Amino acid sequence: MISDPYRWMEEDTPALRAWVLEQHEQTMAQLSSLPARESIRRRLEELLRSEAMGAITKAGQRYFFLKRYENQELAVLYCQDERHGPIRLLLDPSELSSDGSIALADIHPSPDGSLIAYRLTSSGSSRMSLHVMDVNSKEVLDVIPGDVNPVAHAWHTKNRVAWLPDNSGFYYTRCSSATPAAEARFHHKLYFHRLGDDWREDELVFGETLKREETPYPLASWNGRYLLALVQDVSGDSPCSQLYLLDHENPQRDFIPVVRDVEAFISAAAVHRDKLYFQSNHEAPLGKLIAIELADTAAEFTTVIPEASCPLGDWIAVGNFLFVETIDNVSSRLHVYDLAGRFVKKIELPGMGSINSLSAAPESEELLISFSSFLIPKTVYRMDLETLEYKLYHQNEVPFDPGAFELEQSWVESRDKTRVPMFLVYKKGIERNSKNATVIHGYGGFNVSLLPAFMPQVIPFLERGGIYVILNARGGGEFGEEWHRAGMRENKQNTFDDFIAAAEWLIKGGYTQPSRLGLFGWSNGGLSVNAVAVQRPDLWKAVVAGAAVTDMARFHTAHTGRHWIADYGSPEDPHDLEFLMQYSPYHTLPQKIEAPAILTIAPDNDDRVAPWHSYKMHATWLAANVSTNPILLRREERAGHRGSPAASRTIDRYTDIWTFFFRQLGVD
């Protein structure tokens, strides 16, 4: 019998709401009284209200992007009708709600840029409404409601909308309008929506025989002849994919299986000219790029970019070239090949960092490269495809001095002798006197890679002499599928051992000491930091866990939990349940523990990781703690899994996080 004393917290009752409010008010009373709070807030106001632009997407001659100016709360949708033309506002989501709870999630322009589909999320919900706008008139032409259009857990899949070349309609994924609300994250099919039609009458084009957990995503060829359905399933022992192709010129008009019955994951696919390209880890844990002739899908596959010594990252086919990112020691590299896979050129990037996106139309004359690093704010470069040279197109300006800091990559030996990398960012001239406040940030799951990325919210800590550590724990994708599998299912303890080894290395190396060492993790990272805080409470002074998974016996019962079974295992399988219960933070926390200071952050509208994970874990920490360290719960209202994206509320969130860390780690 598995103990579950706080099962009642899984139900939204007046008693639970009163308890959460009481805990939150106690937390805010403590944090609000701390003297460092206002100076932290002032600095975060400067940093997080700086003008910020996201990735740029080109369609036709137009450029589309999300941008937030200093006086704006939310990212706004803009376009330029030509490269050097004036910026036009298309949609300001702050005008859609009085409390700023509606935000833009993503955009999908039509190939010629005359129309744009975009998704809106309300209070962070994954049930996003899909809208279509005429770019010239800004008239909203169609709306498909979020109740039938929730986000499935699709890992790296980007294909949400696939337009026809004549703009008459698009393919998209949703569940049937008759699907019960509790099942809306499953039973997804592929539909076609013709502009102006009632979405309830949209044609079901693919997926009638798919399993409950399988989700298809569409991709249309540039000329509209081919439609690709990429089917993802992450509900079994390992993530796997299928590929189906429809040729509209085939009189049978039926989908042909291209990849099926193969235990492999396909992370991206594209139709370019006469070939279908797709990325797979089949017999290639680091990934490879495969092509097949569209005219003969029964022919043998051709390996265009074979598995190499580094994981294959993002890639795009443009004109006569393939642009391919690889991840070399947790940093992006970019190479150019011809369409047959022959090497053309290595592109020298600005330094150690990560490519955020590669964007271009299939026959474009330019490629837009979005890049950032720990000390380089997001930057967009424009590459001329005739010369294969790039120039600065746009860079976000942030008020800080990157020359005042250093970036170091170090390697630590984990318990099983595996070498694990981590990045250290700190102020120049720091001494190894064991007195430096240090925070380790990690994730370690779902094949997610923590590549160098700019984090303005960390700057106040760095400016006060803190060391920020980004740990590339096993379970992530930094070194391909084998690195991922080394931290999933029965190997999950390796992830936690990597965190512990990093802490011991930092202490032994004189960077810090347990009384000045903190932990930070979100979502699966929240699971990681809770687990290591339970297993080694002596190593940490302060732990912040946001939107954490903590109950490994019941994670699959709520929201998108069944999509995590490939990574965690199934609690319904006795074999899997045995190893899940060996580390489940909620179940392994002893009745009495000298706990570090704990701050749990729970977005109350999180429909990815149910908030009751945070509530149950917080209650368990409270009951077990025999130290004098505070155990705090911060509720975030009307916020989804990542917290509210509004500038003021993001500033509030990080003000509380850093106020907590400053106090506990002795930062002046």
C-alpha cells in the first residue's frame, strides 16, 4: 500500500483553496519584509522591461515577429512588408483582456505572407484558440476554439498548421468536438479547414484509426501536392514516430506509410523539391538525416547526413543547401551541405552559444539565424545564400556589461564515473574561497538540452558576486539519445547523482560551501531538485522548485501525464512502479528531516503539471522539517505551466525567487 496522506489535495475544494491562500500569504509576508527585495526588483525592472524581439519568420516578402517594447506587458505581433520597411502592429494581446491574461503563443504565416494563423492562450492554458488574420486589413477571418485545440506533448514537433499554397485553407490537429473535456489532450486527428467554413464541419483527413495517445502533425509541400502526417507517440516504453504521405495527384488520394513499425523517434521532417527529408534516431542515437524520393516512396532510404560524433540539432532545406546544426560539447555549430549531403562550408558562429531558430522559405534568397549565449542577448543574423556570409540583422539590447563576467565549462565525474558537463557564469576576479553564493540550475529529462542561452533574470545575482551553474544532467539531449536514456525510467537516479556530484565538485573546488549553495529547477527540473534535496539535504541551503512533478505514483492521472510514460515509466506496471517509488520525492521524504529552505512555486492554472504535485510536496516538507529553515509556497494566480508571461508578473516572480535566494545564501 502506497502512502498518500494528501490525496485530498487533488480535488479543488474550498478547504484546499483556503489552505493554499494561507500558505501563500505567509510566504509573501516573509519575502516582502526582506531588505534586499526592493533593490532586486529595481534591477529586474531595468533588465526584464528592456525591448525584446523573438525569432523572425519570413513569408513571401514579409517579416513576422513577436516583440515587446519597454512600456508593454506582453509580446505583440508585428510585421514588416519588406526588409527595411516600417514596422506594422498586427495584434496587441493586451487589448483582448482587462487583466493581461491572454497572450500570443505562436504564429504560422501563409506561404505568401498575406494571411497569418496564430494561437492565443488564456491564463497560460494549453487549450489554445487558433485564429486567422488578413495581414493587410487586420481582419480576423476565422477562429477555432481552444476547447478542441489543446497542445499535445509533442517534444520537438513544430508543425501545427500547414497552409495550402493558394491560401484557401490549412491542415491542423485537434480532437473531435464531441471529446469529453478530460480527454481533450488525446484522440487527436488531422483536419482540413477551408477559410470561411464552420470549423465543426471541417474534413477529417487522417488519424481515424490512431491510438488514443498518438498525435498527428501536418506538413504540406511548397506546391501543395504532398501532405505529410508525422505521428508522435510518447506513451510507451520509448518515444516513437510514424510518417505518412499523401500525393494529391494520386487518384487513390490515400496516405502511404513511409515509416511505420520502427522503434525510433522522428524529430523533424520537410518536403523540399523532389525529396522528403526527415531526422531520425533509428540505429543512430545522435541522429541522422534521411531522404527519400517522393516519386518512389517504396525505394530505399538515403542517408544524407550520417550520424557523427555530435548530436544532430536543428536543420533546414533552403534552395540548393541544407543548413545543419550540431551540438558539440553543449554548444551549437552550423554547417552547410548541398542537397545530396556533400559538405560545403562551416559557418563560424559568434562564440559558445545556441541557435534558437533557422528560418527561411524553401526557395528563399536568405536565411535568418537566431542566436544567443549566456552573455549574448538574442541576436538575429541574415545570411545571403549567394555568398553564404551573414550580417547582423537585429540584437536585443539589455542594460548590462557582458565584459564584467566570465563563462567557464567544467566537467564533473558522477557516481558511476560518467563525466557530466556544466557551465559556470560569474563575475570576473571571483575568488575560490568557499564563500561564494552559488545556485545550480538543471533539468535532466525528456531529451531537453540546456544549451547556452541568455537569462537576464540571473544578472542581479551575478552582479552581487553569485555563481550561476547550468548543469547538463543525464536525461537531457545534450549528447543524443544514449544521454537521454541514461537518465530516464530505471536510470533516473543517474540524473540525481549528477546534481549531487556537481554540488560536491563545487564544494571541493572551493567555489562554495553547503551553507551558500542553492538549487533551482522547473517542471521536470522541479522533480530533480526535490529528489536531490530529499536524498542529500546536507548539501543545500536553499531550493526553489517551480511547477514540479513530485508524485511518481499518480503523475499519469492528470492532464498530460500519460505523455510522460516513455520518460518516467508507468505506475500501472509493477516493475516500473518499483523504481519510481525508489526516488518519488513525495513518497521518499522521511518523517523527520533537517530540510534546507524550500520555496515551491505553483501556477494555479497549470494544465500540464497539476498544481497538486506542488501542494502535496509542500505539505510533506512542512510536516517533516525539523530544521529552522523556512518551507514556503508561492501561488501564481491565472498562470500556466511556465508562469505568466506578462512583464510585471515575470518581474514579481523573479523578485521573489532571488529575494529568497539572497536571504538564504547570505548575499548582501
